[in-house]
Amino acid sequence: MPVQPASHSTPARSRQPLEPTVRAPRPTEPTRASGTRTSAAWFGICVGVLFLVALVVFMLQNTGPVAVSFLGMTGTAPLALTLLIAGLGVGIVVLAFASLRIGQLRRRAASGHPTGARR
């Protein structure tokens, strides 16, 4: 059997042993998330109730009649009611446009196009 030449590596005596890596122990209890869907829902409900209370106070304090003109129609209505109807109209328009945009994004996602791509 032929003799193999000696390797030129350092002798085993001068090698330093490898230190084992120490990892921090995992906590036994799961860490609490910074926010949950339930907490976000409760926060939204609280903000909505406060907004509703402020709206009711506004309506009770602004019952005076104002002249209203819209698309050739004229009449009088309480200021609070006029502003409430205008706000609801704006909300309906925003919901309509948001629904159209969500539908557009869903169609793009279903077809495999990236969201930011334009046609």
C-alpha cells in the first residue's frame, strides 16, 4: 500500500476548541402582540360613539332654518339636517369610488398583474 504524504495542516494540539453558541432561552409564555383585530375594533367603536355623541349635540344646537338651493329646487331646512344630508351624500360617493377601486385591484390580482403596473 502506498504511503500518502503528510498534510500541511496545523497539528491538533495547537487548534483551539470551538465554543458552543449559547442561545437565549425561549419564553414559556407567548409574547403579546402590540395590537389585535379585536382591540382595533373596540377602538373604532369607541371613536364612532364619541363622534356620534358630538354629532347629536351639534344637531341639537343648530336647529335654525336655512335657505337651501339644489338643482333648481329651493326651500328651507334645519342647518343640522342640511349638513347631515350633505355628509351622507359625500360618504356615499366615497364608498362608490372605493368599491370601484377595490374591484379593480382584485381583478388585477386575479390576473397576475402587479398592483403598481399600469396598462
